[in-house]
Amino acid sequence: MHTSASNSLCQRLGIRYPIILAGMAGIPNMAPLVAAVSNAGGLGTLGAAYMEPEQLHTAIQEIRTFTSLPFAVNVFAHIGEDDYTNFETVNDQLQATRDELGIPRPTQKQIHKRQILEEQLDILIQQKVPVISTTFGLLSESQMEIIHSAGIQVMATATTVNEAIQAEQSGCHYVVAQGSEAGGHRGTFDLSSTDLGANIGSIALIPQIVDHVHIPVIAAGGIMDGRGLVAALALGAQGVQLGTRFLTASESGAHPAYQQALLNSTEESTELTHSFSGRPARGVSNTFIEQWNAGGLPPLSFPTQNSLTRDIRNAAAQQNRSEYMALWAGQGTRMLSSNQSASDIIQQIIHEANQVKERL
């Protein structure tokens, strides 16, 4: 399934199909999936936002053992500084969950997260990664100059038209229009005026961004199959970005309990929450979110809340308890399938898209 616009995107990215794997941070061992998507004709993306520099370097090397084709790496453009205001009160609220999981209470010193973006970018430039994608804002002018000089393309996530315009003005080559249906963290730049960020549905957001920028727009949010691809192209996007659709792929590193929770969920199962990280994200509602909401406290800001709940998420994974895991997912989970390879998923999407094209 190609249009002249999607052909242009594919040529610029060096891919066969206008399908991009979302960069899903925090999921272990995703190099096989990243490479599988690229080998199948899409653009695999490594979610590297939480990776220490050594881990990032290793993951890039692993991807390159599986594929010689282009791939992207996603980082968080703005992480922010730790803010311990109300730390002990929030820590108190989380203690019942830790008691349930049998893990100790952390201190401020234990959850401190150092800034690693500059080191990550150094590695991406040294390794000549074909595409860098960003979430939570834009890279600085000096960072963009260095990346451009290295011949690396840049893709940014936007949740509003104004964010997309800023992305284009900063020198981004592509912008991802992230509709409210999307799973995982909202890419909203500025949360000062709203707790849950901008939440505009894909069908409204995509054409408005297309009308206001001159760079290729990639649609994201609830897109799971060929029908979604055709719809996105009809709205003016040149390609699509899918995350949730690939979480249950055979190459996915997502925890088995996470995958099962996704397969058991419906379009009504997800909600936007800032309980896990302090930033709004869409995931399957579970006991952790319900208990947090019942407590009535605002979370600590990102990344402090994210660091403070990491022990809970890790223990939940070790104990196979999805009720305390961050089950990031979009709203299209009824369209998921299990034990399907990334290649089969991409071929199915293209086949479905061609069928829709024939009907039209």
C-alpha cells in the first residue's frame, strides 16, 4: 500500500513500507523486535529513554547484528530535575503496595536519576544511528546542529499543531502526530496548564497538523491494521507509527503477564494516568492505578515519580503480578493477536490496506 507521499517518506527513510515501530521505553530486550520490523520493510525504533549509555551502546550493536537496514532510536528530549516536594507523603501512600509485594521502602538518595541525554546523544552520533526520535519536547539548537552535521535525521512527537510547528522550526525532518488513542506516555511538551496533557483524537489531529507543517507527518494513536493505515494516509499523513500492535509479536520483549493483560483487554480497558511516572500515559487500568486514584494525591513530577515507582514495577514483573505493572497500551487492543511475527504483522497490514484500497 503506497501513495506518492508515502513513497516519498519511504525513500527518505530507506524503508519499503510506511510503517514505523514506536519507541517503547522500559521494555527489556527489544533489539530483536526493532531489527525484525526493519527487516520486514518498516522502520524499527529502539525505546532508549531509560537506557544508561553502556546499555544503549550494547543495544545498538545487537540491533546491527540482526539487521543492516535503517532503524531509529527514541530518547526523551526533556527529562527535568528531581523534585522531592511532598516526597515522604507520596512514599507513604505507596507503602501498602510495597508491603503487598514484600519490598523495602526507598529513600530519596536511592531513587535519584542522573541526567543522561547528552551521553545518549553522543553515542547515537558516534554510532551514526540513521534516525533519532524524541518525546517530551525538542532537542536544543546546538544539539540539532551537531546531529544535522552528522547526517542523522530527526523525528519529534507532537500532540498539538503548535508543537508540530515548533518541531518543524527546530529542524526536525518528520513529526509524529500522536492522537489521544495512543498507548504509553503522551508526548506533550508543556504540562504547566494541564495534568494530563493535550488529548486530541487522531482523526482530528492528523489533518490539522498536515495543514500547518511542510515536513512529512506520521500518524500515531489507535492504528492497528490496514484500515488504520489507509485512514491515516487519507488524512494526509505519509506513514504510521504503531506500538501496541507489536507488543504481542513473537519478537517482543514485553513481559508475558503484560502481553496477556493486553490480549485480555478491550477498547474500554485503558485510561490516562500519571500515577506511575508523574507524566500522563495511557495504559490498561489495574490495581495500582485504582489504589493511586483512591489516595487522592498528586504524583511527584517526572522523573521523580517514575524513579519512586520503579521498584514496584520491577517487583511486580518478577512476581508475574500484572495488577501492579505499567501496562502501557492504546485503545485498539481488541485487534491484537498473539505469537505473530513482526514480519507477518507488517504483511497483514499491507494486505489489509490493499484490500481497502480496492474497495474504495
